[in-house]
Amino acid sequence: MRKRPTIRDVAREAGVSYATVSRVLNGKEWVSPEAVRSVTDAIARTGYTANQHARSLATGRSGSIAFLLSEPQHLLFQDPNYAVLLRGVAQALSARELTLILMIAATPEERTRAVTYLSGGHVDGVLLVSPHSGDPLLGQLVRAGIPIVACGKVLGHEASISSVAADEWAGARSAVEHLLAAGCRRIAHITGPQDTAGGVDRLRGYTEALTSHGIAVDEALIAHGDWNHESGTAAMRELLARAPDIDGVFAASDAMAAGTLPVLREAGRDVPGDIRIVGFDDSGLAATLHPPLSTVRNPLDRISDEMVRLLTDVIAGRTPISITVPTTLVLRESSPQ
């Protein structure tokens, strides 16, 4: 069998030293453009590929990054936000020649397996998606010294875990202010989980928009959901029973907003004639609903890029930081201009 080309074969073919080839492969400075071209051409001619195992032993790096979702497995396929985020992360890692490892950690058993695997040096860092405050997984990962960047702020671990989040407070506030400007005065809110930063910040944006316009917050107009369609349906039934005079709804996710529509149709309430609806995410689902859903665009493509960029900084030893990405209000037929 033909022997696998080595870095010394590349050096001999390029007419440069072994050290020069090593510097080119590792992206180090102090290599002339001519030497880079010679090495690149020699790699193409010899068919050399890096021995990742040997490189890992030499550098202490695995070249792999974990995408760790702390939600049940089925939500990875049901919630379009996770698919968008996963695709963006995969593209960003591929551009850096890093391998993506997908992991789920929703149950205690899955969390234990995840911490054991991640602590074993199999990955260089973790992209943590949908963190929940109080989850023991967070502390275990921090104590293991694993570089982490979270999608969304991590309640209780802001100083030790870097994060990239949409400006959820401002996005929620813009949604409610739009409903107020449209003439709505009995605006209900279907919240996200209150053990997540997103759920907390979207509720805060809702309440502050009302109070800034001199409208008292009515607890009867607040129902809690868990981001998914079914919880939006249940919350809408609960809200109509408590406050049938509702004229606007801000749902903390598009999926929950979608769950309100069949309930309102059954109740004979027209959207937007009787009740205006605004969601949050603009995940792709919003534009397909009947009527198409006004929503706050969650910039997941940019968030995924920033998460990968920030994780490479954390792996390099930089101090954890949090980045906030602006949101945009997108108006459609469920609550037009």
C-alpha cells in the first residue's frame, strides 16, 4: 500500500524546512508569501492531510466543539429555532475546520453522560443552548474548566460563562409598544419559561412597555408557557376565560403565538379585527401562518456566528464576556402597521 504522505514529504517537495511547513500548517506568522505558496502547492501534489490524532497529542486540542442542547430531543426537530442555530453553528465551525458534535442533556442521565464525556478532553469547548437557571449541569461544566459560550444569558453564571443573546427586552418592548400604538389596551402576554433569561427578559419588556404608557400590569392578562405550540393553546384558553375583553396578545415565541390562533377561531374572535397578535423569533413559521404573524426577529444567524467566534476567544484564554445582538420588529397581517 502507498505510504501516507508526511509533513517531511511536503517539506522535501516544497524545498523548505520541516519547521517552515509546520508554521504554515499552524497559521503562524513569520512565513514569507513565497514559502506559503510553495507549501500549499506541495500539499496539493503530495496529497498530504493532517494526522488529527497526532496534532491533538501535540497541541492538546481535539479540533471538536460540542453543541449541547439542554432540552428534550424532540424539540431539536419541532422548534425551528434550534435547527436554524445548529445550521449556522455548523457552517461557522466548518469555516474554521472544526468538527461539530451534537449532544442532548435534558434528563439527569443525559447530563451525567454529557459532563463525563466533555470532561474527558474530547472537545475543546461547548456551545450551550437553552440553559436553565438552577440546572446542576451549569455548575458541573464550570467546575470542570470547560470553555463555554451560551446562547442566551445564563442566570446565576454571568461572570463565568460567556454568552451571546438577542436584545430580548428591547424586542418585547417594541412588540407591546406597537400593539399600544395600534389602539390595544387589554394586552395579554404568554410568557416563556421563567427559569430562562429569554423568558424573564421578554416578560420584563412587556411590563415596562405598559407601565411607561401609564397602564397598570394586570396579572390576569399574564399566562405562562414553555415556548411550544401546545402551551400557547392552553394559555390562550386560560386568558380568554379570565379576561374575555383582551384586544391584543404578545406571545414570547412564534410557536406559542401559532397555538393561540385555533383557539381564537373557535371563540369567534377575528385576527386582527378583534385581537391583534405579535410573536417572537421570526423563525420561518411566522410567515406561513393564517394570518401571517407579526413578530420580533431573533437574529439567530448572527448569534451562531458570534457564539463560535467568542468560543475560540475563550478557548484561547480570554475573559468571559456577554454580547447582545439587536432585534427587529416585523409586521404582518396578524397586527399590521
